[in-house]
Amino acid sequence: MPEQVLDLYNYITTEETAFQTVSVPITGSKEWNMKAHIERCTNVANAWFHTGTNDGNRPYKDIVSPIINVAFRSEGFDVKDIVPFVNDSDNYYKSFLIKKFHPKWARDNEIDTFIDDLVETSVIYDLALIKNVSNARPEVVKLQSIAFCDQTDIMSGPICLKHQYSIADLLEFKGKWDDTKIDEAIIMSKAEKTVPNANEKKAKTPGKYIEVYELHGMLPDWWMDSDTYQSEDGKYTNQLHIVSYYTGGDGKKNGISLFKGKGKSLDKTFKALKIDRIKSHGRACGRSIVESLFEPQVWTNYSEIKIKEMLDSSINLLQTDSEEWANQPIANLKQQTVLKHEQGRPITKVNNQLTDLTAFTNYQIGQENNARVIGSASDAQLGTNPTSGTPFALQSLIVQQGEGIHEYRKGKIATFVSDVLYRDWILGYLVDEMNGGKKFSEVLTLDEMQEISDTIANNVANKKMMDMMLDGKLITEEAKQQIITFEKENFKKGGSRKFMETLKGELSDIPMSVYVNIVGKQKSMAQNADKLTNLITAVLKSPQAFSQVPGISKIFNELLENSGFSPIDFTQITQTNNPLQVAPQQVAPVGA
């Protein structure tokens, strides 16, 4: 093979070095480096100085952590907000089974934890790289583990991840990778690991670790078999390479191929979420909330350092022309000591009053308030008391308006989860598991209880009527209604948690879809709490209105559900059949 041809091993080391040192142009005056961006976002999110030592000698006033904690809470959503359904009118009834099976399945596969990781990564870096690991729960890739990628658009070129595997981790791949090469890599391993974003520094460890590179992408065909190299013929295929390195006796870095084979296209292995696609065009990461707070944090720390310097200078300092007391440490003097100075050479105190302290603290407050505006974090969201005299309704409105940017970002994240991850990856695992035949229990809402009890009661009544008719018995409509009423009540006696079962293969070849309910019923209920409470209070004065006024019962049930109560416990109110009592008109006697 010609010396000038870049082989697989040299390609990885060359691209990794370039990823660490080379920036990409964004505009004519601005360049950007992804690794440096990830490192700075990590430092600021953890309240560490980005430059200089973090040895505790410089004060650091953290204004970022409270703001991103608000973003974590505001932009996240729960598994219960994800509602899969059968996208086929003829099989729509199966949506009920899928909807009820999904929460348990999601808990078992820790989908909630996955969503939390996705949201936090997006908030800090405005880039979430998701990897399909042939499991129901995809993996949120730690951006620090990226050895290199296309810095202008992460999905536009090869992606290489760097892992630090223990011996036990590597042995798990025996039978999947080259067993002989795995043994070779273990023999060459060292009791250290490379620390991401620490300029390739090594951390001493009690156990041995193996540095392994995982390369995905469209790569030269001959890398699959370098012995057959003839010339660079320009043929490329999707490939997967697992590579490790060791340093030989001559000091050169040598590669070990643990696995090589045909790979999937990048979009089958990775998905990427970047919310800020306009302002940050031309770079892989968007402008995250943490990045927008870089400058306020820098200047807050600047003023904090200046305040410390002023406080350090505010000490008991004496001055005198006396030769006897000159350069004597004040600390050596006992308290209540009376000093006698020389004639004409008094001992006086130097004025060290902190005249500029207020200006610096006001500047800090200004920077902190500016950061809150940038991060859309109000006092209530941060957990601090509002200004005295602020009306409750106004405070609630401020919180709702302050969540505007977070609601926007939540919508983007939810759309990515439902329209990309669930559609392309996750739903397939859900359906496969249900098709195996599953028995499970889940809590039903009041509407579901009523709908199912109606269906069951009618089916049972029809069957009993059929049996009685075959026996030659006469069935009246009144008898049928009595059977239906009995079966409904019998179904409800067992409580709202019911057992369900899917049949093996029941969902085969059924089109599936999913939507994420981020409208926020609880938020809407909170906004309309006063109106709804007044409405319900008025209706309770005349309970019969629940059965007379359309929609009242449903609103009441929603209010109960969002307040944490079970509507089933209040069915006697919502299903009252007492007619409205109308006062008889008073007729005046004739001639009165």
C-alpha cells in the first residue's frame, strides 16, 4: 500500500486531532470548534471556571444552575403524555390496549429516564445525538465521547465515538467481535483511562481500561480488506469499524481491528435534535441556553472577584513614623493594649472604607436579572418570593408567559420523540412485545370504565337473551335493561384497576402511530381554576344540573382527575337522575 494513502488507523487519529484543534468558519469573522463548545458548556453548567484553575481561590457566583434547572423542569414531559394508537379505523379498538399497555412497558424500559437525559442534553448543548442500540430504549450519546464528526452538520459525515471499556466490558463482546483481537487488546491495556474534554489527560485507575473507537459512516471499500488494495477507485459503502490502539516498543501507535463489517446508513443508527437551526446555521450544535449565559456568568464572576479583592483589602491597617513600632505585625498585639508612641509620631489608622461595594453588588444584580431574562426564569420558577404586594393572579400570569420559550422548546423535543424516535425505532419494540401475548393491569379513567362497562354489559345481556330465547322464554326490554344495569355495576365493583390481555400476533401488520399530548391539561386547568371553581360551586347548588346541562359532568370529571381525585368516587353527583324541581306558579284568585 502506498505510503501517502490514508488507511483506517491513520484516518481515525488524524480526524480526532483535527476535531480537537481545527475550527470551522461560521461567518467572515467568526469561527467555531465543537469540542471547545462542548467543553465550555460542560464547565459553565457545572459552575466551573472555563479558563484558569478551579482551586477555590477565586469566587464563583453560579447564576446558570438555577436557570437551567428551570429549563429542565419546564421542557421535560412524562411518559403519560405519550399516547400511541392504531392508525387504522377498522382496528381502532386496539388503540385502547396499546394505550393502556404503553405506560407499564415504558416504565420497564425506563423511557422517562431517557426523556430526562434527552432534555438535559438539549438544554446544555442544543444538540442531542441519539443512537439506536437495538433496544426499546435508545441511548443519548454523551457528546464528550465523540472522537470526531462533521462539525458543520453532525449527520453529514462519519461519526466516531470513543469508549473507555473495562476488561469485563470488552469480554462481553466475545462471540460478536474478533475474539483473538479482543485478547490482544486486553493484554495491551493499561490501568488508566482518557478523560473526555481534558486535553487527552490520563486518569490513573485501579483496573485496566481499553480505549476503543467506534466508527460509523460511508467509507472506502478497501478498508474492509486492506490486503486487496489496488488503487483508490472511489467506491464507498456504509461501514462499521471497532478499533483499538497500543503503543509499540518503537513508540509508534498501532491499530487493532476488533470488528469490521457493513454498516447501516447514519440515519438508521443515529438521530440528531438541534432546536436552534437558523441562528446557528453552519455548526453542529445550536445556541443553547447555557451558551446564551456565557457572558452574564463571566461578568458576574468578574464583579465577584473584585468584591473579594475589596474585602481582602479592608483590614486593620495602622501607620506611624515611629522607628520603634514600624513594621510590627498587629497580630502580635494583645487586645486592650495601650500603645505609647514617640513625641510627634502618633500611630493612626488607615481609612479602608469600601466606598465602591454597592456599585459592584448592583452590577451583579443587573447581570443576574439579565441572565434570568435570557433564560426565561421568573422568581416563582426559581423558587424565590415575588416582590411584596404582587397579586397572585399577576404572578401566575408572569410564570405562564415566562414559560413561552420553554413551551416552544418542549414542543420541538416532543415532536422529535413522537415523529422521529417513536415512529422509526421505539414503536417497533412496543408492538413486538405486545404481539408475544401479554397480560397486564392498568388503571382506567371514568370515561373508559363507562365505555367498557357498556360494551361488556350489552354483550353479556345479548348472550343471555339469546340463550333464553333458545330455551323458548320470552324476554322483555325491561329484563334486558335489568341485566345491563347489573353487569355495569358488577364491573365497577372491582375498582378502576383492571386486568387486560393481548393475544399472540394480534397487532401483526397493524399500522401504528403516536402523538405526544403536550397541550398541558393541568396547566389549562390551573389557568381556569377560578372560573371552573365558580362554575362547579354554582352547579353544586343545584346538583340536578349535572344531568340536565350538557358538558358539565365531563368538565367536573376533568377537574377531579387533574386534582388527583378519582371521578369514580363522585359518580353519585354526576349521574344524579333527580329531575329539576320547578316551583308551581302562584295563580291569583279571580277578583283579587
